[in-house]
Amino acid sequence: MSKRKVKIISLLMALIMCLGLFAGCGNKDKDEDITSKDPGTEDVTKDDEEKDKDEDEKKDDDEPKSIEDILAGDIIKPTDNIEFPISEKPIKLKFMKPYVMYDSDYGELALLKDYAKKTNIEIEWDTPPSENFKEKFTLAMNTGNLPDAIIAAPSDEIEKYGQQGAFIDLKDLIDEHMPNLKANLEKYPFAQKIVTTDEGKMYSMPYIRQFVPGNNVMMVREDLLEKHGLDMPVTTDDWYNVMKVFKEKEDMTPFSGYGEAGKGMNAAISMVSAWGVYPSGLYIAEKLEPKDNKVHYGPIEPLYKEGIEWLRTLYAEGLIDPEIVTNDPEAFQAKVLQNKVGCWRGYVNGDMAVLNDTAQKEGRSEDEFRIREAPIMQGPNGNQIHVWPDDMAMSNGMVITAKNKYPEETAKWADYWYSEIGQTYVY
């Protein structure tokens, strides 16, 4: 059974923390006694192992794999600095985080089920809707009925409750048990700055965007790129070539999207930003063309017209879905899962996470279906600027409350997602 990854994120990105940012090592002193071996396997002979292997292979050859078999697979890959299980005995922690649009049921995600099995740490998720999260958060703080950790706590409340003793100072935990996060803080000093108080306390792990910043980014079926020997597209020429191959070899309308929050036709028009202009209205041309620090209106700029001509070519050649405006999210997702669409502009914490997870539940391997966030598109003049940028780091990743009886294990649980391997499941 092939290993698979689910790039979630708002799982932790909204899982935010958990997934969003993490990257480092482990606590050597305590981890030396922790082994991921089943103690009952130490006396198994080589012959027995070979016999079991042969029987397993025969079973795999003779019997089709069910969805249950696939979802029970070995999804989480180990790192060289975190040993599993994290806890020698099974423990259960309660996490609170806001439920945002497109979030999955975290308790049912195959990725997190496998992580729970490997770490010996089960998470009970409390996910009030994002629009009511502040109210639920405030109630928990006022009553003292706190979870063990909170993801995406209100940024302006973290220091206050930290000073009151509701959130613990994470500085020592990061130094001693979170080498991946520690490495990230060294790599991204601005992230350390935003989570460090004037007194030098650190009540929250940061959320760090380590790939492409932006709330709405270009996405592509990476498995199809590999299938046809294509590199990840960067330039407008790259994207044109990828779309042509997808249409000719996969019989699909390569680029699509959906209306309203998916921005409809604006999702396609946004690609004009590769010509160095803001396509949706007024902008100050500091980094954008013509870089004169004056106010410009994108749709009347000559470079905007060049970009629109490029889009006209894509549409005329059948590379843009004519239903991009009328698709609703469900129709769009159905097209993607039915291999009718290969690239689009979408949400890391929504489209990518949901579609990858849905495909996995349908029993499709990562070689058959894998969505990846693409680099910012680069235009013919070298412009490469995201039109909807987000902060590169946010201070409200994850906090650990004073009620938590297992702060070291919680810190190690989070640190995995800051690792290089952990990041592949997020973005």
C-alpha cells in the first residue's frame, strides 16, 4: 500500500498551528527511552518476517484494497528528530479551534487518525463556528473551563491571558522539546518577534507561511504534472503549456473555479497580476508597474490589456471553463474529483485540504490524485507579485493552557508539523 499525504491546513492552518508552521527536532534525554517498536516484535525471526511478508504480498495481489484498508495505511512519515510514540502511555487532549468554511471533521481525518496512533496522543476537537468562536473562547476563559490547547486564539487576547496565568510561557518548552519550531524561529526572526512579549515571554506558537503567501493561490494537480513529465509551472508560458497538455492528454478543461467566494471570473482575471498590475481596481505603484509610487487604476493600464489578451487566448483555445462563473463550490469540486479540471485559484485552508482528503477517502493514491500549491505566477516582464497577500506570520498559532497536564507531549505533538516532512501535509 503506497504512503499518502493529505495537505491540510486549515487543518492546522486552521489547524493552523499545528500544521502551519512547524519545523524542527526532539528532546533527546526523554526521547531516548521512547521507541516506536512494538515490544512483542523483538523475538521475531527473519524467516518469520519473510513468511509474513510473502503472505501479505499474496493477499495484496489476490484481494482488492478496500477504502478501509487504504485509510488504515501508514500515512505519517517519521522525522529524524522526533521519535514515536511521543507518549509512552495513551493520553487524550482537548483542543479548541474555530471551524471555518470547508474545514474537515478533524476527528475523522485519516491523517490525524494515523498521527494519533503513532504518537499515542488522541485529540478531542472542540470546533465552534468561526463567527461564534470569540464568544465561546471568552466563555471558556471566564469560567476556567479550559481545553488543553487553543488554535487561532484571538491575537489581541493572548498576552492578557498569558499574564493572568491562563496560558503558559512556551519559551522553555520550545528550547527543550520543539527543535523544529526553534529552527523556524531562527530562520524567520519576524515570527519570533511577534510572539515574544516585552518581558520576553512566549505565550503562543506562531503560524508561519513557509511557502506561497496569500489567501487565494494557484493550485495544480501535481500528480498530472508528474504523469506527463512537466515541471511545476511558474511563468505564464509554463502555465499555458501545462494547460495545453492537460487539455490534449487528459481531455479536460484545464482551468476553472467557482463564483462568489471563489471569485468566479476574477479568479482567471487575477492572473493578469503577472503583468505587474493590480487587476481589480486602484493601487499605489510601489512594487507594481509602472513603479512610480503614484495611484493607478489597473483595468486601464496597457499591461493589463496585454494580460487580458493572454487570457483571451486561453479562453479561445478551450483552456478556461466557460462555467467558471456559474459553478458553485460543490459543482467545482465534483469537476476536480472527476478529472475534468486540472488547475485553478483556490484556498489552501479549503479547496486543497478538502479535495485531497476527499480523494483519499475515495481510495485514490497520491500518484492518482494530489493537489499542490504553485509558486506565484511570473509574467513576461519578470513580475511575480501575489494579488491577495497574507501576513507571512501570525501570532495566534497555538497556545497551551495552564490546565494541560501534558505540556511537553503537547509541544512535541505540535512540533512535528513544523518539520520539513510535517509541512508537506499542510501545504
